[in-house]
Amino acid sequence: MSKKDTSSDIASAPLEAGSLDDSKLNVTKLEDSTIVDWDDNEPANPHSWPQQKGWTHVILVSILALVTNMAPTMCAPGIKGLVHDFGISSHTVSTLAITLYVLGIAIGPMFMSPLSEVYGRLPVYHAANVIFIAFMVGSALSKNIGQFMVFRFISGCAGGTPMALGGGTIADVMSPDKRGLAMALFSLGPLAGPVLGPVIGGFVAADKDWRWTFWLLAILGGTVEVAFLIFIRETHPKVLLERKAARLRASTGNPHLQSKLTRPMVPSQVLIQVLIRPLMLLLRSPILLVISLYVALVFGLMYLLFTTFTDVFEVQYGFSTSTSGLVYLGLGAALVASMFLFGALNDRVQAARMKADGVQRPRPEYRLILMIWFSPLVGVGLFMYGWTAYYKLHWIVPIIGTMFIGFGAFFVIMPAQLYLVELFGSEAAASALGANNLLSTFLPLAGPSMYQALNYGWGNTLLGFLALGFFPAPVLFYKYGEWLRARTAVKL
């Protein structure tokens, strides 16, 4: 009988429905209970799945995250048509038409994540996909701005689900040594989605109208949902081990069989605990709080940047509705290049640091090295974008500035995700996500007033210094993180 029992194996050991093999039962006597766990190389364990099956889950969840993250900005190039059709005169209201979706992304996972703890990830994915599709159709058919905003918010609540559950799915199906590449691919969703959305939306709005951007999102969401129905299986370890234990209780008549991960709580208690846990993590861990605020600021700055593109490139540079979406490609190119550079450097830097420190296992703080190297580019890019737009230099120059912003943003967000997941698990990623999206919702609302008072030059200079103000955080955590973790340990 295998005695293997590590947290990483347990956290990544789901069982597909109907795949139970009694001969592979691994039980350990513990007083009057019998604990059900996995054997080594058990086929039902996703770590034992063929690589193709594991990567299929990663790719489809990443595509879903990409689609739902295109939704906040895909309508941006057609915002003039929306404003005209609904008779909107307030710039703040038109900005809310975009950012309310992001607010939904922040709030929705607060309810979706606890549900996944009780019922599993798969039914929550399906329910969220159906809600997303339905309310995208509702947005396309909206008769007034009130309807539109309600539908946008609800679709955002559903659209946040892949970001809340995706990291856990990746941990379920990928071993730690393969998780870096999988997380890099998954991270393109929240980073590249808001960039790719306006590129597509610009051509759709110019050829059709703004309503067709939402029809397209509904079609894309429906296509992904069909793929989920065909290929995606339940992966949540607690839920699946409990199902396994339940089947064994029924087949053996032994009422004492229970999952290794069983909690002696009713579903309502589980929901309350999982709902509160991310907030408690944020409040009790200074590392999680500061890193989450840093990542949230970077996300917020990117969304604030998006709200300026129409004025800068259509008004100042005379771009058409269709071509204005192309200005987002500077950010997109930077994000794709960043992903490849991250993949090339991450393991090498970590191995070199381990050799220099004479250790056999990498410290979590090694994840921060690339953040230290590249994060200042966010501030540099903001300075460049702001002043070149203010002085109306050739349009390619502010676009190059956005490339610096995108490059630096990736190397803030990606290392931060890996660092927090290694320290605290997927709960930390969910906590950081909530902070990210709350700031991404409200920071753009301050943009019009700030730029009116300070202009693009000084306004972006202020934001650039704000971004640079967080630079000492990864430096200090890299140097003192282990010491700080020992003194502020958080029990999950």
C-alpha cells in the first residue's frame, strides 16, 4: 500500500466520474475512520493523465479566460454609436458602460468560487458560461442604458469565473514543474483579452454596429461552451475524492470510509468559510496585501490607458473607428513577446540562483527576480506615452510607449501569480484577482477628471511615479520575504 501523501498530490488528484477501480483503493486506518486517498500512478489522478488530456484542459480554460476578458473592451471602438443610440451625454456614464463589466468580474467570483468548493468546478464553469452567453445576448438587445448596464454587470459576474477557477484547474492537472508554462498561457487571458477585444471590435463596429460586438462575444462563448461539454471533466480534488469515498461506502457497506480532504461541515458552512478566506488572507498577510495592490494598480493603469485611446488616436491623430482598434496591437505584441521571454528566462534564472545559493529546492522568492528586472518599464512606458501624446509626436511613438507598459505589466503580473500561488495556493490568486478588478473598475472613472486637470503629460507622469513607487516591494520581499513569512504565517 502506498504511503505517499503530499499536499501537492492531494491538491492535484481529482477522479473522473465513473472511473473508480476498487483494486486501486488506497486506505489508511486512522482511529475509527478509514481515509480514502490515491495510489501512485492511479489513472483517475489528473497528474497521471496523458499530457494531451491535461494540456487540453489548460488550453480550453485559457481560451475561455481570453474570451471573457475581451468583453470589457471589445465595445470600446463602438462606444460613440452606443452613446448616440442611448442619448448619453456624461463621459462618466459611457466609461461605466465599459467598467461595470470589470466590477462584475471582481464580485462574481466571490460567489462562484465557494460554489465550486461544494459542487465542483465543472458545473460552475457550465453555469457561468450559460449566464455569460445569455447576458451578452441581452446586451446586444438592450433598449436603454439602464438595461445595458445591468446586463453588462451580470455578464461580468459570470465572466470572472474562469479567472477565479482557472488557476485551481491548472494546479489540478499540471505537476509543479509544468505549471509555469501553463500559468503563462493562462495569464494571456486577462492581459491579451482587453487588448485583442478592441482590435476585433473596431472592425465589427465599423462594418456592422456596436451591438454586433456582443453578438460576436455570445457566439464565441457558445463555441467554447460546446468544447467544454465535450472535453472538460471535473478536476476539483476535494469534490472528487468525496465522490470516490461515497461510491466506496455504497459498494463496501463501510460507513466509516471518508475522503482525505473531507471537512466536517455542511455546504452552507463551506460556502461561508470559502467566501471569507480570501479576505482574511489579504488582511493577515502583508506580502499578499502589498503584491495584490501592486498587481491591482498595474491592471487599473492598463484599463485607464484603454479609456484614453479613443481620444488620443481618433481625435488627436484622426484614426477611423476600424483602425483605432489596431493601436492596441502594440500592447498585444509586447505581451506575447513577454510570454516567450518569460518562458526562456524563468527556469534559467531560478536554476542559476539555486546554484549560487547552494540550495536543492528553489525559494518562492526566486519568482520575484524577473519582476525586479522588468517592472520599472511600466513607469517608463507611462512617461513616454503621456508626453508624446501631449506633444502630438508621430503616432508610432505613443504606441511604443504602450509596448513598454505591456512588457512591464506582464513581468509584474506573471511572477506575482506564481509567487502567491506557491506561498498560499489558489486562494491567494483569487484574493489578488478581486483587488485587481475592483481597482480596474474605479481607477478609469478618475481618468477624465485627472487628464482634464493635468493633461496627458503630467497625468501619466503621476501614474508613472505611482507605479514606480511599488518597485521597492519585490526587492524587499526578495531579500526579506522568507523572514517575513516566518513571522506572519497564515493558516489556510
